[in-house]
Amino acid sequence: MKAIVTGGASGLGAATVARLRAAGMDVEVLDLVHGFDVSEPSHWDDVGPVDVACLNAGVLGGPPDPAEITLEGYRRALRVNVDGVVLGVRRLARVMPAGGRIVATASLAGLTAMPDDPVYAATKHAVVGFVRSVAPSLAARGIAVNAVCPGIADTPMVAGAIRKALDAAGFPLVPAAAVADAVWLALESGESGHAWVVQPGRPPVDFRFPNVPGVRTPDGASLAPPPLAS
């Protein structure tokens, strides 16, 4: 089986590459250090049919104070974290055969607030929402898509003062190999449109989203919106 992993040269991506290769897959690494920019549409044009895709490339967003968010940092986070998933899924929907499986690396910050980096949280909420929303359309093509949502993982992104503060507090980090195992679980789950939470000390959890309040008619009946796509 052929697989691709974006951001596969280091961190969670490298651990995922190792996990897939251990399972006997032929894995191609798509990473900026190899000249592949996930936010560049033309780079995706060269991606052909694959059985498995792990859309993992990601960057942090910036400071906690919104007054200090830079336009450059904000747009870079959107390009890598959101465009890298949307453009990847768009291309894969066109070339991936039935039975194909996609996993996008989101974050616990895609399910809850992250005051330390609100831009990063915004991009990861976008990834989770996109994965859940495209699942039905991809299912019609025979393709499954899921997200993994790690807590604070032991990767090069956690460095400097952040790592020192976590170490001083004795706060455990998620091992990269544990995230790769969760990616494998998502690939093998048979589910689509799900988000798998990865935290230290517990197995991956298939996160259950609460239902939002629905429409009620004057007579008390519940209504769901009709299909709106043209």
C-alpha cells in the first residue's frame, strides 16, 4: 500500500512515517525540507493515487495577546494548518481510490480553548470542523477521513521557555509514538468524521461531540435542515 505523510521529516510526522513503514507501507514524505509546500496548490497537483494520507504539517500561531498577533504569523498558520489540509483533501478526493483513508493531525486545541495560542486553536478548530463536514461527501467516494487531536506532544514545537515550564511543573507530554499509534487506530477504525483524542496515561479516545440545540416548530416538533448543496 502507498501512503503519504505531510510534515513527515520530524516530530509527529516522522513518528507516523515510522509507524506506517513498520506496517509494511510504502511511505512518501512530503515536507518543506524536501521542497513540498502544503499551502501551494501546484505542489498538490503532482500527488497521484495513494491508499493512505496523513495530513500532519503544522506550525504554531503566535502570542496569547491578540493585540500582538502579527499578520505574517497569522497567515502562515492559516496556510500551513488549514490550507495544507483543505488542499490535500481536495486533491485526494480527486485521485484517491475507493477504500482510501485520510487522517488529519488536529490538536486538543481544536476541541477546547487554548489561551496561550489562540491563532493555533482557531486553525485546529477549522481542521476538526472540516474533517467532520467533508466525511459524508468523501464517504460517497468510498474514502474515510478522521482527525487525531493530541494534547501537548513531545515534539520540536515544544521548546525553550514552554518546555522548561512544563518540565518544572512535572507535566507529562504525549510521546510522538503514541500519536502515531492513534493515527494507525484512526486509519483502522472503520469510522469516518471522527476525532481521536490522545493524552498521556490513557488510550486514544473517540471524542463524542454533543448535539447542538435544534430547530423547534411552534407545535414542539424538531426539524433538521434539508440538504442545501446545489
